[in-house]
Amino acid sequence: MKKIILTGDRPTGRLHVGHYVGSLRRRVELQNRGEFDEIYIMIADAQALTDNVDNPEKIRQNIIEVALDWLAVGLDPAKSCLFVQSAVPELTEMTFFYLNLVTVARLQRNPTVKAEIQLRNFEASIPAGFLIYPVSQAADITAFKATVVPVGEDQEPMIEQTREIVRKFNDIYGEVLVEPSILLPDSKAEMRLPGTDGKAKMSKSLGNCIYLSDSEDEVKKKVMSMYTDPDHIKVSDPGKLEGNTVFTYLEAFSTGEHFRKYLPEYADLDALKEHYTRGGLGDVKVKKFLNAVLEDTLRPIRERRKEFAKDIPAIYRVLEEGSRKARAKAAETLGEMKNAMQINYFADEELIRSQAERFKSEAE
Ligand code: ATP
Ligand code: MG
């Protein structure tokens, strides 16, 4: 069986360091390892409209921002098919068929959707399209027969929903679809990077992000005002690590190399943590270190982004070409699906012949 990746981002804002550790970094690594037969990376604009229906301009503006972020981190259109969801209408058609394979109760139980409904104050007025977006995600994944979906932890319920739909479809209609598996990052910190405010998740919707395209000054300002341990007031106080965002970020970003370069007096992150909890290590010193670590990661990304931004029309052409390729693949899968579902009346000569015979014999 072919090894195929599908993953993507919503064009609801520029991408942030949570995306980087949760998904982007892994994507680039998998892309460059070269062991995958096909890689599809999608800008989920139609999905973004499910909770931004009155703000199409936001989606429109952010398509290019997301594409720039992708290219800046090293996604390469020669190796990965970069495309836009709404340019592949086959996905919508698949969604419509899949909707009959799930119950409303099952959709309402999805913990990520539940949390997002609360966050958006949708309680009494959930757009139907928003409630069913996990089904459209199942279409996105299965259209490309993806075997692997590299995403953050919040996507786990979506992949489970997809697997259920695949099993049900194949049970009823025969083996057409492929069950995907989720590929999560290695550590807790990367799976769900908290916001700079200490909230559970860095998210465009919460405004607690360090963006990949933030300037050096912006990053520094955000890092220096980050949430740490509110009881760690004097340097000599022992500090807590639990819920301490600065240390969570260090877990996600710092390497042995960073310690040798910026804090050679500490062997590694464990040694730094030990000193912090013992007391005698101030937040400012730890934050300055985190800032240096982040700069090492973000500087090259920022510079490549500026380079790519010099030819914006070329980037739209990349997306257009990628969407054309993605559409061809999705159409192929949809064709197989419709054959299996016997929604192929005009191409089925046997059907036409037998119906003709039936009516003929009835008329006799
Ligand atoms: P929105 O608030 O519009 O939902 P978002 O910040 O949650 O935006 P998405 O486009 O929904 O971003 O997510 C894209 C990918 O990035 C998904 O794979 C998701 O799991 C991952 N991701 C998003 N936020 C984080 C985070 N804070 N930590 C780790 N991974 C994340
Ligand atoms: Mg999200």
C-alpha cells in the first residue's frame, strides 16, 4: 500500500509556534525523509468558514499568509502538494455521502467540537456546518487515501471519527477507503503548546500566540511578559514548574546545542529545572534564554518568508497548480466511491440494458 500524508491548517490567521511544534516541524521532516509516496497539505478555507461565516475577508486574506508560513518553514511544492480545500469540490460531495454514516448524537459527543462550541459561545446557535466539520475532515483525509495524518493532540477525535466512517463505508459498500492513523508529536509540550498567557492551548482564536512571522522585538516582548509561576516573586524563592509556560516552551524548543551556546553552566534542561525549583534562579534569566532559543528557530523562518513574499503571484500559482493535482486525485477516489455505492447510472451499460429489458417485457 502507498504511504500517503494529508494534513492542513485553517486560514484564520498567520501560523504560530504551536503549529510549528505540533505539526509543521514534523511535516517538513517527513517530506524531506522521502519515504512517502504522496504528501498533501491543505488550506482548509471551507472549514474555516463554518465558524467565520460573516468574515470571508479574513479567510481570503489569510490564504497567502498560511502559504507563506508553509514555504518559510520548508514545505516544498516540488515534494508536497499544497492546495486549497474549496478548489476541490469533490470533497464537498464526499462529505454529503458520509453524513449518512454518522449520527447527530455522535457528532455532539466530539470533545474538541464541544470545547470549540463553548469557546465561540455557540451553545444555542451552532451552525450546522460547524457541527459536522469532523465529517468534512473525514472527506479531506479519505479523498487522498491518506495513511498518516501528522497533527496536534486536538485532532485525535477527528481521526477517530474518520476511522469510524471508513469502517462503516467499507462494511456497506466494499473496501474502497483507507483507515488513516494519527501521528502525534513526541512530547506533551509539542502536542498542545499552551498560549503565552498560560492558557491550555496556543490558538489563533485566543490571541495568545507567538507567530512565526513576528519580528524579533515582538517575540522578545511576548516572551518577557509570559506566564510563569505567580508565586515566584524573589529570585531566591523556589519556583514551580507545573503550568509554567516558559519551561513548557523550553521543553518544546531547546536542545543540548542551545545550552552549550547560551547557558554552558547548565548541562541540560533538567539541570535548569532543578535550580529553578531549588530557588535562586530568576524568571528573567530563563526568559532571556528562551528568547535566544526561539530566535535561533524563528530567524531563518522569518528571513525565508521575506524572500518568498517578493513574488506573491508565484505563490498563488503554486496553490492553483497544487489544487489542480489534488482535485484529480480526489475525483479518482470519488469515482471509486460512487461505483461502490452504485451511483454510476450513466456509465453502467448493464444497468441501462437490464432496465430497458424490464420495461420491454412489462409492455408485452
Ligand atoms: P483556530 O483557533 O482557528 O482553530 P488553531 O490555532 O487551532 O486555529 P488550526 O488551523 O486549527 O489552528 O490547527 C492546525 C494544526 O496545528 C492542527 O494539526 C493542530 O493540531 C495544530 N495545532 C494548533 N494549535 C496547536 C498548539 N497550540 N499546539 C500544538 N499543535 C497545535
Ligand atoms: Mg483549531
